[in-house]
Amino acid sequence: MANVLINGYGSIGKRVADAVAKQDDMKVIGVTKTKPDFEARMAVEKGYKLFAAIPERKHLFEEAGIPVEGTLDDIIEDADIVVDGAPKKIGKANLENVYKKHGVKAIIQGGEKAGDAQDSFNSLWSYERCYGKDYIRLVSCNTTGLCRSMYAINSVADILKARIVLIRRAADPNDIKTGPVNAIVPNPVSVPSHHGPDVVSVIPELDGKIMTSAVIVPTTLMHMHSIMVETSGTTRDEIIDALAKTPRILTVKASEGFDSTAKIIEYARDLGRSRYDLNEIAVWEESVNVVDNEVYMMQAIHQESDVIPENVDCIRAMLEMESDNLKSIEKTNKAMGLIK
């Protein structure tokens, strides 16, 4: 049984905690917060042992009437691995100043840079490379989604060139500080965006073959990708079949009502998913086309949740709990109730 500590019980951390708690080969030994907010209170109500991430702030939790078991320093030695859920750049600082100091394995998230850890993780592409490693970066939601669709295409044809436009959500639903409200913003205005190089950090064989650009639009629900991939030769039926066989990809039909990201999120609500999470990416079947061996398709990414099962698989790889990535994926999916 793997002892997992979640350092940062926020948007990613609380979802990872819930996913880990569902596994029969690992357990959450504690979660941390920097401040005594409603998420800290909810963590305690859900039965997680709460620790103050910053020792000097422990008294703030006690004054707020939120019971804490201690501080990060009190629990980290008991952890086999730490999943860092801290905001961008803080994860790198935690890695250098906390995890390495205590000699504990750690996963940092996709807001950090590829060079900040030993490797970049995706369950389908780099599980074996990350097996037994000490410090791994779990790539971003967009990169995770692109890795899954590239895996499906690569399973039936060689990828010669990939061109992808990312239409990104402006903010998460709980984010009140980020825009735009009434604009479409190139992000960045230069090409390529960072997403192509990030995919290459997971799939080195795509180096020099993938080009990405990105814009931000006023929505909080999901990202969308418009994908164009030149291949060595394939058909529409082969691509649709490959998508159906690839773990954590759903194919949806606009003709059945899935005519927007809002409807996809509504589907997750109807499934009874916690926080309406859709850990799978959704590919519109009508968008899949092949013209002169070039694959076209559109997919939607739920930015808050598609990386969560990857974190679970990454724990198994780093702790050498399962050598077969597909077996780990199957185990994780079953425990989380994912569709395939």
C-alpha cells in the first residue's frame, strides 16, 4: 500500500486525493493547505488528515476552528510519494527546497517546465521512462489531451506532421481574476505556442513535426483543439476505431446533442461525476476526416480533470507498483469509473 501525500489541496490536489482514495493499492495519508479556507474545511469533513503547508500558519487554522494534525514537516517523512498541487512555479520551489531535502519522491504539475524534473509523464507514452524515477512532471491538461489523440493516430499510421490550434478557456470556473470577458486573445501571439514543445517532452519522436498555436476565449468550461495531422496513410474508419480503442478518449456525436462543450459538461453532470469532471477527452465523431492521408478532427478537454488519472498512474510507475502501463491504466480507470 503506497502512502501518498497531497501537498496543496486545490483544484488539482483535491481531485487527485479523491482518485487516490478510490485505489486499493494506495492511500491518502494527508493533505495540506496554506490557508484555512472552505477547501481546508471540506478536506477535514471528507475524512482527510489536514496539515498546514506553511508551519508559521498553523495557528490560523486553529483560530478558524479547523483541526489540523500538524504541519507538512510532521507528515512528509511518512510519505512514499508527494503529489504537488501547488500553483505554477511554487511546485518547482517545493521540489528543490522540500522534497529533495527530505529524500521523498514527488510529482509536480504541468505549470512547471520540462527541465524542472527528470522526465515528463503521460500514461500512454512515457510510463516506462518514468518507472522508478524520483521526480517527475505531470504534463498539462492540453498536453495530456494531445498525447492521447496522437497515440490513437500513431497506432494506425506514422505521424509526419501535426498542426494544432488550441482554443483555450479563459479561466477555471472558480477563478475571478482572469479574463478576457469580451475578446479573443492570441496566447501567445507568436507561433509556436509552448504546447508543441511540451508534447515533444513526452513524445521525442515528434520533434520538428508538431506546430501549435493558441488563443484564449471567454469560457470557463473546456479547451478545444482543432487537429490536422499529416500521416503515412490511413482512413477515417481506422482513425475512429483507433480513438475508440485508446484509453481515456470518448467519441461523441453532435447529432446526438453533443453540439458544444456545454453539452459535454452537461453529460458529465448527468453521469453523476463529482464536480462534473470528465477525465476522458471528447472527440467529435463528425469532425474526423481524412483527406490525402491528412487527419482532421476536433476534441474537447476538461482542463480541471483530464490529468487526474495520469497522476494515479504516475504514482504506480514511480513507486514501481506496476510495470505494465496498460494494466495500470485499466486499474485506475476501473476504480474511478471511467468510460471505455
